[in-house]
Amino acid sequence: MGLTIFRRGGKGNWILRGTVAGARIYESTGTDQRRLADAKRIRRETELLERATLGRKATVTFAEAALAYLETGGEGRYLSRILEHFGPAKLLAEVDAEAVNAAARALYPEAAPATITRQLITPISAVVNMAAEDGLCAPRRFRRRGTGLARLDWITPEEAERLIAEIRAHVPHILRPVAILLGGGARTGEALTLERGDLYEATGEAFLAKTKNGEARMIRFPGRALAMILEGGLPEAGRICRTPKGRAYVVTGAHGGQIKGALERAVAAAGLDPRRVTPHVLRHTWATWYYAATRDFGALMDLGGWKSAVMANRYRKIAPEDLGARLVAHGWHFDRAEFRQPAPAVVVPFRRAAR
């Protein structure tokens, strides 16, 4: 018995019904046009017969694999454009290097290599890798694009002063997250989701329960950063970073888009390049500043949340020898001496020597 199409009550979308190769089907065609519904019936029958003959591995589509990836909690931010490009019938087995290159030409003809890697190759790789783990395709790797050079951007203390002044003047609601990024080295998503109960004012520390790598950590602020965080008063409970309307930010990723527009305005007003100074560059800046001020690479890795020394080194930039002194001159004391209580004096009672 093959598939037939019908409509409930003679109206609405056509529905597929029947059994093909032992598979019972009852699903909508998604159209109320008889000609299109009949074409979908034929295609669905062919798909079911091929799957029964060749096996699921040979007939699974990229769209099916992407749906399974999303249902397990995968990141879908860039997948919609990719799915639209490949269409519903593109077989997973057909998504090879040539298909990826064609997608790059169609979707991102003028994009930088790093953008193509982030928005095209990375999501495709994630879908294919999970499908390979499920036995739906052979494992494969796609060449990532880029210059091969680590990002070199960071801002100087003098540039930071101009930026902070413009933030206070024009977009004061982002002063707090910027202080957390510059002074504590948090990722943007970590800063925007920091809870009031996880900030310890007495010690200038904050506990990050939810992090990118899944491992909670403590970050430590110099007094200058803590003062900026406390400026204007904190909410009594909940997330401490708020929109201009006083609402908590909705964070769906770690890309900094929630404050990017406001930061770009302040960056431009400070005479800096918005293409060079982004929320994530402030984390690079913290790593550069912290190491220049302390020379403590182990603490840099711990506070920054990096498991690999190679990754920590990518964030720590080459800086002039006087950077540490310039930071101190602008009030960025990463030794955090202001939070260390002096040890209590030990009074030894005087005893007269016996004669």
C-alpha cells in the first residue's frame, strides 16, 4: 500500500496517509494545493523506499541531522541560513568540502575568513559531528578559514579612560558590564548573568556559576573596577547588569550582542575604532593588563577560566614594559592590596628575667 492524500472536511492542508516499506505515515504536506501535495507524496514515497533499501545512513538529510542537533540543545544561531541554502532534501552525505565552499560563496561572498568559520563551518561541523556519533554518517573534518594569526587587539589604559568617560556620558547602563569585563576578565555572557548574591563587595570578588566551559570559577576585581560596578547602586536581587529599562538581559549566547550597539557608540565617541574594540576585546584587554601588572601566568589561567596555556597565551598580548606602571597611574591595582587586611599585631608580654 502506498501513500494517499486527503483533506479533513475537504479543506485545509493535504495530509499524507499510508504505509510504505513497513513504515506507517500520517503527516501534513504543509500545503493546500493538490499539485504540490501530490509531488510531496511521490517524493516521500521515494524517500521511504530508498531508506528501506539503502539504509538510513544513505538517505538521512542535513535538515534531519540539524533537527536532531537542535533537539539535544545545540546552538542554532546561524543554522537557519544554512538550512535555507541546503533545502530540505540535501543529503547529509552530500555535505562535503565542495558543498561548504559553495555555501560560503552564496551566503557570505564578502565576509572575512573568520566570519565564514564562525557562522558557516562551525555550525555545519557541529551537526555533522553529532550525526557521526549517532552512526548516521562517516566522520569528516572541514578546513577552517582564517589568517592563522591570533587576535592582537586590546586597549591601553589611556584609551580605556576615554571610553569610560563616554560610557558614563552616553550609555551609563553598560558601565557595570564593561567594568566586569575590563576588571575581572569575564566573558560577556558571564558578566550579563552575574547575580547579586554572587558578588562579594567586601573582598572584591564574584562567583561565576555558569561559564562557557561548564566549570564555575571565582574572579577578582581591582578596587577601581569594583567602584564602577557599585556605581549607581545595585539591585537588591537578581542579575546586576540591566538594560536602560531596568530589565535583566536575555542571554542566548556569548557573543556580546546585547551591549554591542551601545558599546560601539561609546567607542566611536571616544575616537576609537568600533571594528577593533568589541565586548570580547575587553576580555583580551583584561588578560593583557593582568599579566603586565602581576606576571602571574598561573593566576591568569585560573581567573580567566582557560584549561590550556596555549589559549591563555592567545589572550595575553605583547605589551610595552611600562604598561604595569601606567595601569597603577590610572588606578588599576591588580595586586588588590586594598582588599588585603593587615595581619593583626602579635603582642608578646614582657617578662622580667629571674635573678
